Amino acid sequence: MSLGRSSLVVSLPKHWVKSNALKRGDVVSMAVQRDRSLVVFPGVERKRASKKITLHVDPKKPEVTVVRSIIACYLNGYSGIRLVSKGIFSVAQQKAIRRIVRVLYMRIMESEVKTMYIQTLIDESKASVVSSVRRMHLISSSMCRDAFNSLKGQDATLAKAVYTLDDDVDHFSFFLLRLLRSVALDTALANQLELMPIDCLDYQTLVHRIEHVADHATNIAKNVIMLEGRSQKISDPTLELILTAGNIAFTSYNKAVEAFFSKRVDNSISGGLLSNSLKKLIMQFLNSSFSSKYFNIFSSYILPVIGFLIFSFSNSRI
């Protein structure tokens, strides 16, 4: 309603005023959303309060259970986690807690034999989902490329370097999943990051896919390391076939991510065509592997390794 020549008055629903126990003279605040709609808050708009939780840990509890509990709290938006042991933290539990704290980019603020307080120091309102996903993709893409190169040269040193990069992808994965869950629940945060809650579903799927690609690149590196440990070599014709499949999978993966960000249908279609070529190549390899010409040159150890490699290549795409 207009009031005078230059003022407008917003009328609030009576039941909303009563449910928030507001009275004459109380202050309300407003926030403009991305779609230019207004959100009304009772009282002065408050900053997002940090969530805290206390976890009680049994000294006999396996460390993997403790780690999963910490991850669950982190993904659910808790900024402070206090761990209280019913006795004394075991050495295995302490090591596991310190490792997951590093992975989640958290800090141990207090530490005693029976209690620990860990806290995340990242300001989510200043984060960028798009930038973080792109960086995550760059790491996983470099892992794939180096994993293929280590396989081509059967270079265990390069394979070990690829293996260590998997933790960096996990860092981004946990952080992004936490951020996306927070955005889906917090309209104000979604507005700050210029995201619609529905976007969180697409980004969450993409993050999971990128993490899976990095995991498969790690599997390829593991197999290269195992081959060297057993002084085994893959024959040149077989290696060439495997690397061809890997290059197709790698190209398909990059095109899929590019299609997601560019929102171009032609990129996604070309990625799908590459996937069909990969399937045909895998079938060609499987048929030739069990023919008398190829089967005799493979030891009982190399065949499972090649199977793992082919599986990883076929899944190293979106």
C-alpha cells in the first residue's frame, strides 16, 4: 500500500505476526532473493549460527565407525564437533581422527586423552561451488592422464604420484557435498552463492561422478604398481588396445563435464557416441583375450589385472 507520495507500506499477515510473537514497534528485516522476491525475517536478520555437536566414543569402538560419525556430522553442517571418550582414546582412534580432520580441512582446537574438539574454519558464504567443482575436475583429469601414461610406460614411480592425489579429490568432495547440503536447506546461503536449491541435485551428482573417476584412476595406478612388484609386463598389442579404450573413456569424461558447464547438448551427444565406441572396443578385447592366440601369453595374474584396468577405463567417464 502507498503511504503519501514516496512511501510504500508492506502489510504482514496477522497469523504470521502472532506466531512470531511480534508487537507494535518490533523490527523486522527483509532480504531480496535471486528471483527478486522478498523474504521477511522476524527481528533483525541474524547471521547463520554455527552448529555444534558432542559425540560419545567407546574406546573399543572400531576407528572406522568413529571416522564415519565425524563425516556424517560434517556433511550435516556441524562446524564444531566435540569427541568425548568413555575411557581413553585408543592409538588407532587418535590416528584415524587426525587423518580425517586433515581430509575435511578441519582443525583440532582442543586435545586431551579423553576429549577432542575439532572445528571447521571455512566460511561457506565466500565459497564458490562452480570454481571448486572445476578444480576438482582438473585434479581428477590430470590423475587419469598420468595414470594412462604410467600404464603406457609401465612407470611405477608416476603411478605412486597419481595414487597420492586421490586425497586431494576427497578434500573437494567432502567440502562440496557439505556446501551443497547447506545451500539446499538455507535460502539465504543459496542467494549469496547465486544458486537455486534445485541446482544442488545436479552438482551433487557431478561431484560423485568426478570422485568415482578419480577412484578408478587410482585403481589403474595401483595395478601398475602391482605389476612392477611382480615383475610382470603387459604385451604391446594388448597394451595398445587397453590404452585406446582408456583414451576414449578419458575424452568422453572431459566432454561430459564440458557439456555440463556449457549446457550444450551437442557436447553431451558426442560424449555418448564415444561411450558406444568404448563398449565395442571392450567387447573386442574380451573376445580376443580368450582366443587361443592371446590367452596363452597371459599369466593367471595379468588377466585379472587387465580386467581391473578395463573396468576402470569403462567407468572413467560420466
